[in-house]
Amino acid sequence: MTDIKNDVQKIGIIILAAGASSRLGTAKQLLEYNGNTLLQHALCAALDSVEHPVIVVLGAGENDIRKKVDLNKANTVVNTDWQEGMASSIRCGIQTLLQIEPQSEGAVIMLCDQPYVTSSLLNELMLAHQNTAKPIIASSYNNTAGVPAYFHQKIFPELLALKGDTGARSIIQQHAGETATVVFPEGSIDIDTAADYKELSKDTEKA
């Protein structure tokens, strides 16, 4: 892999972890995965990547999460409007990034429930941005482009305008001509239901 330039310290990572996991029936952030919680796994991948600062957006179950996840190396913010949906957490994350690093060039948005995200993948997003100069670099899976994804700061106003349960994928679709992708077939695996987690547990046992 070609070396990533040293100016990525102004690229933030925003981990969305505010939802109530209503379909699952228990906090997905705290599900066990490879000896850790899903959120801790996502946070470790982010902290080990070249992008910083790392921001974790909490909401539902904040107190339990703080007790069980080591957030000391992250910038943690609570989205008091988490019940609105994912858009509110994206807005909260971008606003927090701009407070911490007003000159931020861009941000990577990722979820806490995609267990196969690694620091290498996050670094690949950054490298693809540097190689293509595209303002959006998305992960490619299941014939679609989604998160984790990098967004240049010129896209921030659109992210800040999102409402309801609309996520970053809608922005990616609107800018298809300005988007490059990194192949990440495992990106299709996220944990929304008990069946999803059961399948993940089976895969973990096989590994």
C-alpha cells in the first residue's frame, strides 16, 4: 500500500452508537464479539487508523455503555435527539468534529455494528481519497455504496441538513459521480436482529 500522507490528522472519525437497538431487544453496542463489545471493537479500529480525532456519538443506554466501554481515548458526545433517528447522530458528530478541529478537511462516518471493519479498511478510504481526489469515498458491498465512508468537508452542509432516520447513504447516492469506492464485501454484515448476532456468533466460532 502506498504511504498515506501525514496531513490526515485533520480527518476525523465519527462512530455512530446512539441507537436503542429496538429490533434487537438489547444494546447492540454492548454485544460480545471476539472478547470485546461491538462498540469497543469499532473504537479500537478507529483509534488504530491514521484518522483522528475519533468521536463516539452516544444516546440510548449512555450510562451502561460508559460503564462497559473504555472511551478514554475518544471524544464522546451525547446526542440528546437520538430518538429522531440516524440523521441526528450524524449532525451531532459533524458539529462536534468542527468544534474540536474547525479546520477539519473531512470525516469518516462509521457504525458500531459492522464487526468486520478494521483500521486497514479505514486507512484504505483515506488512501483512495488521496489517490482520486474524490470528495466521497464509500465502502462497496452488495452492489451498493455505504459506510464506512469518507466525506470531504465541502459535503458537511449536506450531512448537517439530514433529518429523521436518513443516513449518510442518501448523500452518497446523490453524489454518485463524485464518489469512489473501496471493496468491502463484509460491509453487508451488520447486527440489527438476534438472528444477525446468532449468525455472527457462528462465524466467530468457525474462525
